[in-house]
Amino acid sequence: MTKKIDEALKIGAEQIELLEKLCNATAVSGDEHEVRQIVLEAVKPIADEVKVDALGNVLVTKLGTGENRVRVMLAAHMDEIGFMIVKKHDDNLFAFECIGGIDERQLPGKAVLVGRDHLPGVIGAKPIHMTTAKERQNKISVSEMRMDLGPEIGDKVKPGDRATFATRFEELGPSIRAKALDNRFGVAILIELLRHAPENIDLLAAFTVQEEVGLRGARVAAYAFDPDMAIAVDSTPAYDLPTWDAEDENVQYNTRLDAGPAIYVMDRATIADRRIVNLLVKAGEEEQIPFQFRQPGGGGTDAGVIHKTRSGIPSTSVSVPSRYAHTAISIARKDDWEHTLQLLHAALRRVTPDLIAGERRD
Amino acid sequence: MIDLSELLKEMLSASGLSGFERPIREIIKKHWEPLTDELSVSKIGSLHGLKRGQGAEPRHRVLISAHMDAIGMMVAEIHEGLLRITEIGGIDHRILPGQPVLVHGREALPGVVVQPPSHLLPESVGDGPVEMKYLFVDVGLRPEDVKEKVRVGDTVSYAQQPLDLTGEAMAGHTLDNRVSVAATTLCLEALQNRLHDWDVWAVASAQEEETLGGALTSPFEIKPDLAIVIDVCFAEGPGSNDWSSLPFGKGVGIGYGPNIHPALYDAFEAKAKALEIPYNRDLMPKMSGTDAMAVQIVAEGIPCAVIGIPLRYMHTPVETVSLKDVRRAGRLMAEFIADLTPDTLNKIRWEE
């Protein structure tokens, strides 16, 4: 039986196709429509209950069958960083604002897709021939940048329209190159876990909105579900690059590619409940699934608000490591994705009422 | 009829960095083969296409020089499976982070240009632009595979897919200068149904972005009486609105300055006016920044005209051009060439 489940929890063509669809969709915080549609289509046939709440979260319940089932919430945010068009100028060029944490140095010279119709455009840059060496020592600010959709864009684009990087999903050997792997990985994993939901728990899957602008969806989702425990499933940066002079060791790598799912002990927003961390470790060790600990420090996930909801919900996070999050193109390993799915499933299968029955333990 | 959009997209799909033009040269060969009488490749890698005129021998020769090479990068070092890069041609390092690229190793490897996080860079960088020497290319392979497939010296080209914008605009990398090669192709196509006295030598020149090597050597071999250099010029756009930029999509540039023979300028202007082809005078007070800098001083000197196709965001992977201007440039050159007579050279002279 165990063997059978493991066979099912593989990343194959079907899973890659779904992730591709999710990554190529546009879902800038506050306008998660496209990803929500994909999620609804995927979960409706397999769920016991599906709700879209006031903020646009998709709340999916998949009931188990045993006695004394623990209510386990998994949260994966659907939204991604991106842009909003804020002004049309006379020359048919558009000013825009960034939504979510975007380094403006990542923007000049990029292709974008604007609005629900995904109209192609570009963020240009002044020709190098017209710049001075001194000028090139300063970064180009967003306020100087424009989106250009061609001279006859007319009113096909309006202030308020969202935009994303135009990056298309691609497989590179053992890796995936795409935009928004943060957090379409999480969305894809939750869908897969719903398809193979363990019978010992009630699985409460929250596909959340507005994570990138302040974890807003997860707060109300956790309130509505009122779970016994929660795990946020996200994607976290792998800063596993050499230092600039290649002499110093890189001691702040956060996570590394090929090292498996990243288990959170502490980030800026959450001090994880050790009982869940230990459960994940046990599952990984017993089933020989590789995992790593995310280096404690900055950053945060939906768990940051979930663990403080109602009278408190034991929580942690598990992330797929990915390089270059919050830029046009991220790179991550298929193996890390698969191991994250398998680790979560193995942990969920091991959840018993005892796990969170007593006091919080260190 | 050539579908210009398709032709351009095919030309953008091939790399061909300065000194490494073979991939694009093969595509141009395919398109010029039916439009010319002879094709040859110069020692430095420029493609020469001869379309013979119908005039009596010995015929005069007109050269069209459109550089086919592209700016890009080269692998400078390999470290833990990541590639350090250096530039070929002029690239503003500020546009590189996050760019999709293709690494031309033992096989073509898609990758991305990486800006490492601040804590892995010298403190002096802060949140300012990151110099090229600190950037990496990541091809998504594990270090042992990278070692096998990539060497120092391999070229790295932009890989942004072309985009169709509104108003017959196209955005993509290397539109500088594939648009001029495309315009030259349109010109050759237009000449199929026209009588022309002169021999036409279409040249897709090599190495404009680095050495002007193609533009210095092809005219020496061909010995043209006149040369038309076609290249992109600056279009008005964000950060580019002074006298040196021409309106976008509102006509071709006709170059004016020391690289250009004034009588040829006059002839092109007159032709554009007569045919009501929109144009703007493109002032080039010093060097033109085109093949004409070289062509003009080959052998005993060659009278040059410079035709420009206005382009936004030059040398970025999202260069943007109006297809209308590409067609105009092709037509203007064809009309000019069809009108050349055995007597024309007598009119290309100085005032005194």
C-alpha cells in the first residue's frame, strides 16, 4: 500500500503540465482570477467542499474517514508579484507601480504581459550609446520606466490593469525555468495532495490571495477553517551562489538546490511549532526523503498570520527551494518539488491527535 | 511576397554574435539565394549577394551594406556550474539581470542572467547596479554537466522571444540590425520585377559591433562605385528625445554628416519626396556609428549614403521597431537603385 502511494506521488508529465499552466497564468496580488480558475477546475471533482470567500481565497475541504481526525490546514498562496498600470502618457507609454517585493534593477529590458488579455509589451531602457559612464553607476528608477505596447494601443490598456513578466515556462534538464514558481509550486503541491489525500485527517486546503502584499488572504482563511494545525507550503529563495571573490564561504545561502524541501524553524514572522517540525523530520528520515532546514532569519510565509489566528494555531512552513524568486525568471529543481510533495504526504499520514494534544513543546 | 514579420522572426531566431555570424548567415543565404545571381562568403564572414544589372558591361556597382552581427556575451569563467560573462558589443549591464539567454556550448543551453543577492557582492555595490563581472549565467544544470557542456569562450546570446506590439511594431533582441538585413531582402525582392542598369551587391556584413571588419573588407573586394549603408537609428522614446532621435514609425532616417556624400543625401531625399515615402533627416554631426565609418574610407574612398530605421531601446533585448519603416527603407533603396543610370556617377560630385 505504501509503495502504491509513493508511486502516485511522482512528478510526471501531468504534474508538469499543470505547473506550466499555473506559472504562465497571471495572478498579481489582488487579481488572482486566472489561477483561481485553474485551481477550481482541478479541485472541484475531488473535494468534499469548495468555497470562494470574500477576499477570493479558494477554501477546499477533503474529509478523511477515520475516527478523531485532526483538522490540518495547508496554505499555498496563489498570487505573485507584478505590476499595476497607473498612468497613460501622451506618447502611448504607460507608467506603472510594482506590487510585492520587486528589485527595480530587475526591470529594464523586460517583456511583460498586460491585462486580462495578456497584451505583450516591453519595459525598455535608454540606448547605452546615450548614457554616460557615470549614469550607468546609478540604477534606473521605476518612475522613469514605461511600458510600451506599441503606437496603436489606444484604450486597450487602462490604469488599473495588472501586468506580469512575460516569461514562458520551460524545462532545462533537471530544472524548471519560469516566472512565479513562488508560489505556483505550493499551489500545484496542494492540488496533488488533495488528489491523494491521506484518510487519517481532514485536509483543509487554502489557496490564498494577497500573500505578497501582507499575508492578507491567509488570515481570514485560517479563521474560517479554524484548524488544529497548519503548514504553509511555499517557495523560498536558494541563495546557493558563490561569493563575489569566490574566497569567502557563502554562509547565508538560506536554502540550496538539490537539498530537498526546506523545513522552517523560524523566519521573521513565525517561530515554528517544534512538534510539527519534528513530525516532518521523522517523516523524512523514515521514508528517506531528502530535506533541509531553511536558515533561520528573514522572510515569511502565510504561516506568519495563521499561527496567530483565533487562540493560536500550531504552524510551520515547508518550501520548495528556488533561485531568483521575485524576478522575471526563477530556476528550481524538479527533484526538490517532488521531494516536497512526498515529504508533506508522509508527514500528513503520520498526523495523530496526540501530536498537538498537549502543551507546545520545544 | 515576403511576409516581413515572419522573415524577421526567423532572422531573430538565429544567433550570430560579432565574429560568430554563421547561424544567421545561413538563414540569409536561404532567403537571398533566389533573389541574387551569385552568393559568396568573404574571408571575414560577410555574405555577398550579387544581382546583375541589365546595363551594358562594364557595369557600375552599388553596394548595400547591412550588418548581420549581434551584440551579446561570452563565457569568461565557470564557477560551481555558474558562468561569469563578458560583453561582445556595447551592453549596459543594468539591463542584464533576469534576462533569458542561450549559451552556445557543446549544445545550445537556455539560461538566465543572475544578479546575486547583495550579501554575496562587495559592500560597495549596495543597492546600486551590479557590474557585469559580478553577474552569472545559470543554465539550470548541475555543475558536472555544465563542465562537460560549456567552455570559456562560448558565446551567449539574448533569447527574448519577439513580441508583436500594436501598430505593426515588433519588439525583440537583435532587431539591430536584422531589420536592415530584412529591408535589404525586401529591396532585392522589389528589384526582381524592375530593370536596373547597375550591378547590385547586397552585403550582410560581419563584426560591425566590434571591429567594423566586414565593412572594411567587403567593399575592398567588391569595389563599388557607391554604397548604401543601412542600419538602425535612434527612435524617440523614454530617455531618448533629443535631436538625435527620430519619431517612431514615422519614416526612415536619411543620414546627414561627414560619413555621407552630400550629393547622395540629396538624391535619397529627392527620391523619398518624389515617392512620398516618409523620412526624416538623421543628423550625424561626427561619426555615424554605422558601417559607413569604414566603407567610406576603403581603398581610394567610396561615396556613402546612410539609411536608418528608427528603433527604440537599442542594444536591449526588447528593441522595438515599426515594420512600416522597414518596408519604407526597402522600397526607398529599391527605387533609388532602379533609377541608377550609367550617367549617375557624374551627378555624385562636389559643388565646386
